[in-house]
Amino acid sequence: MSRNNPKDSIQDVVSRAYRAADGIENVSADLGLAVSTLSEHTEVPKGKRAGGLGINYVDTLARINPASAAVFARHFALLAGGAFTTARESSPLETVEHLTRIAKESAEGVGALARLEHGGSRADAHRELVDIKEAVDAAIRDLAMPTVVKVGGAS
């Protein structure tokens, strides 16, 4: 399904999203729409009909096929003046790095708090507690990230 659509037009984006989902036939089965209907959404509109795939179908396709979601995300990020990158996958090494950092910062924080009894600096204790919070926040942020999306040739 190769049409002569303007580069980065919504029709071009829809066509690339179909390819990212392993072809229009797979998208047809996933969305329950005829191939001819989907093909129509990769044509430049004629007359009053809007071009592109309806937003509800875009949402459904993106939920079913993360590689297609990445195609749409790149397109809309560019329109917004930004860029899209996929979340990186957390590995056991990254998990160990978080664990090590949290343990280190916690030990330093406990030490700084204990020193307060003997004239230790409140500012030092505060800094150490902030370091603990930042280490925990980083681990929470990484745990909340979705698993990696393999986008292959979806750009």
C-alpha cells in the first residue's frame, strides 16, 4: 500500500502506522474494519471528507499495537515542536543501581540526623534527606515507565 502522499501528512502517518502494525490486513482484523475502508484513510481527501483515520480508531490501533502508537506520537510531537522517544526498559542492573543509591543516601541521611544530637548541621541533614527523596523519586519514576516499545522501522 504505497500511495503518493505528502511526507508527514496525516495520510502518510496513517500508512506508516499500518506498516508498523505489520500491515493493513492486521490492522483490519484488529479494528474490525474492511481493508478498503482503511485504505481509503490513506488517500488525500477529496471534497468535504476529512482525511486520515478517525481519532477513536487511532486510539484503538495505538492501544493494540505500540509500534503504531510510536508512529502517531512522533508525528504529533513534531507538530507540537518537540520530539518523541520511547521509554527505556528497566533492567536488573538499573534496579540494582536504584537499590544501591537509595541505600547509600539513606545511610548518609540517618548519619546526618544522628549527628544533630551532637551539634550536627541541620542544613547538612536537610540536604541528605533531599538526596534520599530524589533517589526514591527516581526509582518510582522508572518503575512507573511503561515497558519498552519496540518500534523497529516505525519512524
